[in-house]
Amino acid sequence: MQADFTEEKTLHILSHPLESKGTLLFSPQQGVFRVMQEPVHQELLITRAQLTQKDAQGNIQHMGVRGQPAAQAFVDVFLSFFSGDRRGWEKTFETVFSGSESAWTIALIPRRKSPAKKVLRKILLEGHEGVLDTMTLTEANGDETHTQYSRQQVFHDQTYESSFHFPKDLKNP
């Protein structure tokens, strides 16, 4: 999958939301590569084992998610959703589906004993015909991130996926 995104993050400690724009690539084999282009350049690679971030100055930070239950839950559900692995996300979240194929909504609510419950209240996904249009992530403290996707392209051809340019410098050191 490939898409552009615009994101608005509302934090209870700020009077105005934070806005950003960028692109997203997803590969079941390589993970999620998210490039924020505005207001600053930042690259984020999400794999099952780690989050790797590269800032505008080229500084790279690796954060392993093993042993960090909340981060592990988020990464697992994020990658499970994009992979279509329903069993994967249902380990952590109760799901509520509504709508039809042409306009659907999925609410993901952390299970009571899940580590994700400490940091997340709900993830709301909305889309049409197998394509994700918006994602709203509500944190336990009420902060909210609303992401709108555009120019979404879903590819089922492994040949195209191999042409994705995931950065080599964000892979394991």
C-alpha cells in the first residue's frame, strides 16, 4: 500500500493542534515507512521488532519494542491491520465493525488486560472498498490524532512491492 497523509494531533496541553503531511508505504515483508514532509522532514520505519526514526538533521534513533508492552501492542496491531491479519489485532483489541464494503468503520478498543489499555482509549478506522481513508487514535489521556489518507494505492503484486524504496540506513544497526 502507498498513500499520502495529512495529520492533525490535538494535545490537551496545547491550544492549537499540530499538523503534518507526508507519505506512507506499507510492505508486509518490510513494515511501514512513514515520511513526514511538513512541517519538518522526519522518517519513521516501523517493524515488528523496532521503531526507527530519522530526523531532519539525519540523526537516527532505534527503539526496540520487545519488553515494552504498550509499544509492542501498538506495533503489532498496526502491522496486523495493514497485513489484514484479523487474529493479530484481536489479541489486543475488541473490534466493532459497521457499515458495508462501500463505506465501513472498524473501532478497535483495547482489551481490559491489554498493555495497550494504559495508553490507548480507541482506534477508529474508516474506509471504503478495502481502502483506509481515515484513522483516529484516541489516547488514554484524551489526546487525539486524526489521519486522513489520500491517493491510496493498494498493490497485490509482489513485483511492485520489491520496488519500494525503504531506506537501508533505518534498518537494524
